[in-house]
Amino acid sequence: MSLTLYTGNRSERLVSELAGRLSERRLSSPLTEEIIVVQSRGMQRWLSIELAEKNGIWANSRFPLPDTLVRECFRIFFSEVDTSHYFGVQQMTWNIMAILPPLLDEPPFAAIRSYLSFDGEGLRLYQLAERAAAIFNEYQFYRPDLLQRWESGGEEKGEGLWQSILWKSLVAGSGGVQPLWALKDEFCRGLKLPMSGFPERISLFGISYLPKFHLDILSALSRVTDITLFVLSPTSDFWADIMARKTQARLSVEERIYRNEGNPLLASLGHMGREFSSLMQDLADSAEMQLEAYEEPGEETLLRSLQTDMLHLQGAGADAAPRPLPPNDSSVQIHSCHSPLREVEVLHDSLLSFL
């Protein structure tokens, strides 16, 4: 059982590494399902096509989303406990519709009460419950500390107060079913060999961000099965600590000494990527093997120049001389559109022009 980490800046290179690894290390039986976790159905379709082209054939595989994998693993580990229904989005939606009306007379729900005052057919109640259920589901994965604090008696102040009250009412009516954050702690503590029922191998491909919740689950799973991550990263360097110049201007002189901008685009627009880079650093410490699959983009076009700067965590700077580019270079385009609909139309026309 092991945890292996591949990082690279090109999906094409990473999929070659994935295809090679799957070919070299066959599963115990052709009937055993290959599990590859992806973050979108678009990635699933592209990955299936690429693997079929590289291996000649591709079948008997499944591409769960990260949240789906977590729930499936919980069902295997907690075989006698309901882990999928009560705190799922659909079930929470209906439960919130039943729990919310009696709470509307409380002061923290004044804004909600006003919003639902003209809801004759119950449509607003359903839409609000559906949205609240989706937010609570995200909290389970991205903010488990917040839910744990609420259940321990802590409350939010201001507009967030009604959320904490609603969540605690939801948990109180669960009949003893535990939320995901509580199951996760028990899962990570108790998962060890011998343990049957888990997939023989789990690969994660094209992952650009995962919260700490999922990374802790993967680290625990590596004790009972082989876990391989294929992570997209714009640079091979550690970039969790870079900071945009405007942000550095708010720091003291002593604090600026330990900060650098690196690449301006990553520093200003790569907040989630920087956070994920920091989380991956912790996971990498427990990895049995770390492999890098980075490619030098070159500087033939503006896009490649930007990618090269990101790879090396550098920026041309305001005083740098302009780089020579082909006169017909259209690798980076900026379209100013008056509405989201027009953005889609322009995107559609641009994609067709590349065919």
C-alpha cells in the first residue's frame, strides 16, 4: 500500500504517465474495475479518449468525483451506519423545508421570514432549502471546523447566526446519524490493514484543488490501498508564500523581507492554487514516491511565454524590454462582452474558428 504523487504543468504529459503506470501495473483481474477520480465529466470524457488511444482499448473503468469517492469509502468502512442519505443534498433539502418554518419567528430569521412572506406556492421555501443544503454540503468538505464549532455550542454573529441555528436543528433531527466531519475523524483513526472491500487501486487525475478534508481521507486510504495522484501545477517550485506587490505594500518593512512576488499572475490570481500547494506539501511528506513531469513551454507565442514565466516563478517586470512575438500570434485573446450570454456566443465562435 502506498501513496505516489505525480506533478506536472501539462495534462498531456500527465496522461502519458498515467497510461504508462496502468499498463505496467495490471490489476489482479481484468474484471476488476479501474477507479480514476476526476473533478469534472469533461475531464472524464477526455481522459477516456486519451487512454483508449494510448493503450489501444479502454474499458471497465469508473470516474467518480472526489465527494462521491469519500461517500463510497465511508459506506465501506461504516457498513452498518447510514452515511449517505440524511446529510446528502437532496435529503437535507426536504429536511430543511420541514425544519425551517417553525424557526422563522426567532429574531435571527427576520430576513428569511421577510423573504418567505409572499411565498404562496412554497417555491421560495424549496429554492432556499435547496441552496442552504448545497452550502451545508460544501461546509462538510471545506469548513468542517465551522460545523464542529456550531455543534459544540458556538454560534455565528450577525447574518450567519441563522445558519448555525438551522444546522444544529438539522443535526438534532438526524436520529443519531453523524455528519461527514465526525465520520472523517473516525475513518482516519480506524483505517488500517487488514481491511477488505476497498478498491485495489485509486488514481486521481487532473486535480487542481482539493480541501484538506479529502487529502486526509486519501492519506488514510493509502494505508489499505494504492493511491496515485496526478496533480496539475503551473510551477515545480513552492509557491504558497508568493504575494502580489499591492498586498506586500500593506505589510511592514520587516514582513516584506520574507515575501516575494514570483510570478505576478500567480501572485494576484492564484489564491486557491497557492493554498492547495501548501496542503500538498504536507501530503508529499507522507508520499512513498514523488515524480515530476514538467515541460518547458518555450517562448514562441505569448501564451507559451506566460507559461514559462509561471513555471520558473518569474515575471518580465514593468521595465523589461518587450519580447518579440509573431505578428499573427493569437494565443492570448481578450474579449469585452456586454453580457454572460454574449460571452458564451463569442466563446462558441472562437472555438469554431480553431477547428
